[in-house]
Amino acid sequence: MHSDMSITYTLGKAVAFKQIRIFLLTSLIVIIGYNVVADRDITIKQRNMTHLNLVLGSQMQESAKISTSLYLAGRFGSVDLSSIDELKTLTLNMMPFVYQKNVEEGIEETRETLRKSKVIERFVPRTAKYYEPLNRVWVTGEKYVFVPNENPRFIQWTYEFDLVLKNLRIFPERIVQYQGTPKDTQQISQYLEERNN
């Protein structure tokens, strides 16, 4: 078996590898320099829309309506005096201009109520149901109400949202909230009965 591992052979291999590394490094520098200096045309292509998009033009996917409703229920249902300003900013940014004055007045009334009562509310969503013909989402969960010098109360609570998309904003066209389980079965039955008559 022939083994040519002399010092001369080893040095020759090391020099060859060094030359290859220098060549690769030089090539990389040239490519980077070309990309920085070269005058190129840039074409901007419209992004292909897929079924994963939550908003398609003037339409929202079902997943967008459910996730938005869960977020809004958690946000609107978790209120205290320290978070009311953040909630006000969020709500006014989401609402179309024509609704902003009424919403702002309502939030200020809520602020005064919270200031007097020092109540803290937290809402934890548990379930969300969507029915396309009514364009409605029911979000049900537990509302925790903390009143000073009293034991916390736990209430089953439901929010109903009818969401619309206007001026690239998703906002609730209708919000209803009440204690207890969702009234989805009754509302769907009523809708089907009215449609069949």
C-alpha cells in the first residue's frame, strides 16, 4: 500500500485548499459588490391570495370572524380603571368615524362607573360558534367580577358579534352581551323558520 504523506505533499494540499478558499471568498465579494452597485430593474408582483388569507377584498374568512370575536370579547370583557384609556384608543381606532362620538361617550360613562365602584372585570372566552347565514359569532366564557371588600363572582357570559369590513377595518356592526349560555339555537331556528315562510 502506497502512502504519499510527505511534508511536501501535505504543504501542496494546504496551499491548494487555501487557493480554493481565496477564490471562493473573492467570488463572494464580487457578487455582493455587483448586487450593491449594479443598476437593476425591480418588478413588484401582486401577492397571490390563498385560502389562508383572513381578509379577501371585501370579504372575511370564517376564521377571521371567530378570531376577531374572541379578541374583542376578551378585550371588551376585561375592564378596569387602569385599562380604560387603552380600550378607548383601541375602540376608536377600530370604529368608523360616524360611530366614534357615541362610542367615546359610552366609554367615558364606563370610566365614571369604574371610578366610583372600583370594580374590575375579567372575561375568559371558552367557546366560539359561527353561523354564516346570520353572519354572527357567539363567544361564551366566564366573567370574573371583583368588587372591593367582597368575594369575587363568577358569571357565565355571552357576547354576540356581527362583524363587517369597511375601509379595510374589521369592526362589530352589532354587539350584544348577556348572562348565560349563547342563544344561537333559538336565533338559528327563528332564522330558518322565517326563511321557510
